[in-house]
Amino acid sequence: MLVARLFQRRLILYFFASILMIGCGSNSSSQKTVSSTSSNTAHSTSDQSQSSSAQAIEDNEFLSAGAATYIPSNNIYEKDAYSHAITAISRDAGLEAIFKQGDHTFRNQRKNTGPLINDTNCQGCHIADGRGSLPANNQIVSRGLLFKLSLGQNAAGQDIPEPTYGFQLQTLGINPDGVFVPAGTAGEPHTGEAFVSIEYVLEHGTYPDGQAYQLRKPVYHFKHFSFGEIDPQTLTSPRLAPPMFGVGLLESIITSDILEQEDTHDSNNDGISGKAKWVYDNTQNTMVLGRFGWKASAGSVLQQSAAAFANDMGVTSRFNLEEPCSPLQITCLEAAARESKTQNTPDINDILLAAVEFYSRTLAVPARRGYNRDTQQWDEMITQGKALFTEAACSQCHTPQYTTGIARESVMGTLSNLTQLNLLNQPIEALSQHIIHPYTDLLLHDMGGQCEPLALEDTTGNSCLNSSDQCHWVQRCEGLADGRPDGAATGREWRTTALWGIGLAQTVNPTATFLHDGRARTLEEAILWHAGEAAQSLNTFKHYSQQEREALLAFLYSL
């Protein structure tokens, strides 16, 4: 990739990888920064005008998460760049022990995993605490990329599960010998629910200056449904596992600071209508602001973690006591009944779940690259790229800066000596009151596109009547839409992705790809897929000169 080679020559001491979901905005050139005037109240959003000070990179941006930033001693980032504890945690023996227990549980398979799963452990999808990977070919079962399902919504706006397969496809099943089996395995009744393969259609385009580019559009093929045919009205949504670092800091952003950026009806006519999503958090038994997941479907790290254990690994907790078996999945129910535990006893206990929550919340954010601490100067190309990022209004959705509030202890309590949980009402100081630069507003935005209904097609693309090896259910979408509502999020809306750390994505996982479904192989591709509210930002990017586009990309590599 040309810009990567150019950037490496400019920054010999630093290694840059690539990419994720960026920029949305209008032709406005203001930059949003959320700052705190006290630890708990009186927060404000300031819309700064297009000036050199608004577009300049501040020196403290080098520390993406303040004191919660990870800096390698040799300034060289390796594949463990996302897996380090915040320094305050690693310096406290008791807290470090909890972190390590959470790490161990995150990486290893639990007893009574299954009967239906997407992977056997958290690290299997969140590779090295980073992004998941797409299947290397269409003979390999999909793990890091999973599929949400529904039949739309009822009159109350509630999602309706597919009758047989529920809200999520689990692509692996466990047989009586403890072996996990992909769907479609000959002679094996204990398989996953379905097999998904991906076909890519190449789309070609040209910038106004004549430079060509290529995008790949995914088409999904579903076959080998092991519990009977799927409902033809089913809506599907591919979801690639996101990175884990920094989530505790995002959870600690004060809610009012996020809500101040909401403009549901675009009252200021800037083309941006960010929308907050309120969700029921079953770990707190109340409605909270959704912050996590591609559609902001979870309000806390604990809720997200417990749901992933249950839905992705078949590991129940006190918050999710049911295995992911529908009443129509008899072999799944029989396998769940054989698990070596007392009925209704969770597969993971509160101590280990709290350790995983603590581990996830206290993973440090890597420092920025391209800043010389001796001279206190940023690389000129990065400085130019930040100005262009602001000019293109990317920062209208990817809010650069916040100050975190007081990070509360887990609703389960504070874990002491890996043996007991006590509600002490003590804050987690390692996450509290940091100036952070995540580049997200955590709001939903319409990114454009539309989807066709599921259709049965043969291997040549013609219509067929009955699902088989030669006749698959096929899902096609235009643009970034998945066509599947998720609570208050429409089939065109996505939560703004945090951009911090993306420059190391392929250092941590060389097979990492980007956007919600992994279609983007490069940062440039991720930008070029943006539409909807991001249409003006995309148009600005396209009309930049090649040198300006490379500078903007270099800025993103430095994050």
C-alpha cells in the first residue's frame, strides 16, 4: 500500500498497520470536543471553528487514554499491543492478580461450553484482544464473524426471534465426545446451526484525479441448516468481533457528555443526526445508554460480556441462565441437559465473570505513534492529516476528546483476593477522570444502503426451490446497511466506532479486516464505503489530492 510505504519512510522507528471504520459528517468543518468542568456535572460540548488551533493535534493526544495509555519500553508495538493492563493495575499486586485471572478465563474454554457456539473462548473471536478474522476460505467455519437474526419487530418495537434459530446463528455444535462440529458434517447430528460462506463482488471506482480504487461487496450464502429450514422472512446481520481495549474508559464517559451531541432530527441542518440508543441492561435491571456492540445494543461491559458468554459460547451466568437452544432444537436441549452441573446452576460463577469484566475494563489503550517526545513535535504529515480529517467533518461523529467521570465498581461488587465479591461503593481510580481521545460519539448514525430479502439461489445465481448443497439462502445488500432493525437502531444505522488503536490492528492480527462485516481490507476502503450521513465527508475525501488523501490516512495510522 503506497501510503503505508511513504509513512514508514517518514517514521522509521514506528510500525504502522491499518484501518477501521472512519469519518462521517457533513460539509461542516467544526470539530467536537467534550470536556469536563467538574468530576460529575457541568459538562459541555464545544463546537470549535475551522481554525489552526481546532485542527492541530495537541501534545497530550500522544497519550490516547491519559494515564491509562500503554507505551512499550522500546517504542516498538508487537502483537500483544492490545493486551496490557493499565499501569495502575499492573503496579498493584492484588489488582494485577484479578486482571490475570480475567485474562486466563478470557483465553480458555469453560467447562460445560455449548451445546451451540460460535467459538470455544473469548480470544477465539477477539484475537489477541483485537478484531476477529474472516474465514480464510469457504471451507472453514465462520467464528469471528457471526450473524444476528430476527423477523423484524412487533408493534411495541421489540425484536422478533427467528422461530427455530433465535436471535443468532451458532455455527458449531458439540457432540457427546466433546468435539465441536460444523454444520453439514456428514453423519453427525450434533452440529452447528448452519454454514455460512462469503462471495465477494468487486466494485471499481475512480477518484476525480483519475486514481482508481477497488471495493469488495460481500454476498452471504447460508446452507446446511441443521434444525430445519429458516424462515424466508428472516433478516440477517453480520457482526465481526471488535477489539477489547479501552472499553472500560468508554463506559466511564459521563452520559450527559454523549447526549449533548445527540441531534436526532438534525435541528442544526448540518447533515448529522446522531441518535442515542437506550437499552435494558439486565445486569442493572434498568434502562441505560447503549455504548457497546455495532448497534449500541449493550449498556455496560458486564452486560456485553455475559451476553457473549451465553450466545457465542453457550456459557450461562446468573444474568443469562438459558442455553441458546430454541424449543425446536431437540438435540441441543438434550445436550444441555447432560451438562455436568446442578439444574439452573450457571456455567460460569460470579467470581470468574467479575474477573473477566475487570480484565476487559482495564485493558490499556496503545499510545499514538508519530510524536517525538524529545522535541515534542508531531510528524508533519500527521499534523496535515488531522487538519484534513477535521476539514472533512469526520470529527463530527468521531469526537476526538472526553474527560472520563468516576468509574464505578461492578454492579456485582469489588472482587477481593479472587474469592469474594463485596459492594464497597469504591470507584475504579485507574479509569476515572482521564483525558481520553477515542474518536467516537457513541451515537447511532445512518450510513446509507438497503438490503434485498433472503432468496434461494443455485450456484449460478438462478432461483431455486429447496435448500441443498446446490441451492442456498442468499443475502445481498447495497452499501453498509444490514436491513435488520436492532431495538431503536434501524437497518441503516451503526454506532460510531472508536478509532483509537486502529493503526495497530494488523500488527496485533495480521488477518484483521475492517467495518462491521470485515469487507474493508484497507483504511481507504473503509472510508470509501461510507454514505448516508457521511456522504459529504466521503465527497470531500474523494476530492482531496492524492497527497492529501495519503496525509489523512497517515493521521489515522497514527491513532
